[in-house]
Amino acid sequence: MSKERLSFATTLPTSVDELWTWSTSIRGIQAEMWPVLKITFPKGLKHIDKDTALGKPLCRCHFLLLGIFPMDMSKLTFVELVPGHRFVEQSPLFSMQLWRHERVVTPAPGGATVTDNLEFTPRFAAPVVRWFVKRFFEHRHAVLAKTFA
């Protein structure tokens, strides 16, 4: 199977700090995904921060399509973290041979830009998975635009 690559960028009228806090909060992550997916986190986990261990699973997360149907499971793993600027999540998933999600937050005129760079290799149905991931991240960026409008 071939490696897929997608990139999404949105400039928002907010500060880098506010956008970074949102991007690394469990509340923000869940809000971006809803209602397409619900992601589960352990109780008590509120934020990804500078103390997050790199290269080791932070937790096990389940993805529920439309908040109901089990779709996938991830051992959420961060491999790079530059607080206030960038993270790289490279997590084992049932559905992917490779999943790498880089989020970068940078200053922009009148606000900040959030960029998501994805690399992934689906285990099956690559065209369908690519379509779903593309639409899902378009949804996430639409939620960001609405949230920070």
C-alpha cells in the first residue's frame, strides 16, 4: 500500500497561545472531532503538555463513528513536542500501518495559522480511507474556523 499525504491550513483571528491551548486540550480535540467521531480518553486527562512522555503511548483511545459505532483504536503516542508551536503524533492504529499527524501553530497577520500535515498508510480500502480522512480534517478545520470566528 502507498503512503498517503494530506495537508490542511487555516488562519484564525486568535493568538498562537490560545490556539495552542485549544489544540492540546482534550476538550478542544473532542470538539474538533464531534459529531463525526467521538474519541475516548482516560478520566482525569485534560491536556497534552510539556511533560508528555515522547515515544511512549500516553493512553489508549477508542474512536466511535457518530459517537456510537466502534471504528478504531489508538495507542496515542507523541514523538515530537515543541510547546506553543508543534507536535507530532505517531500512533499505532488498528486501521493503519502508519499514522503520523503533525500540527503546527504559527503567527499570522491578524492571528495564527494552524496546519495539519498527515501521512498515513491504510491497511485496507485506501481510496475510501483517504476520502474519509480528507473530509474529517476538513470538518476539523471548519470547527476551528467556527470556534475562533
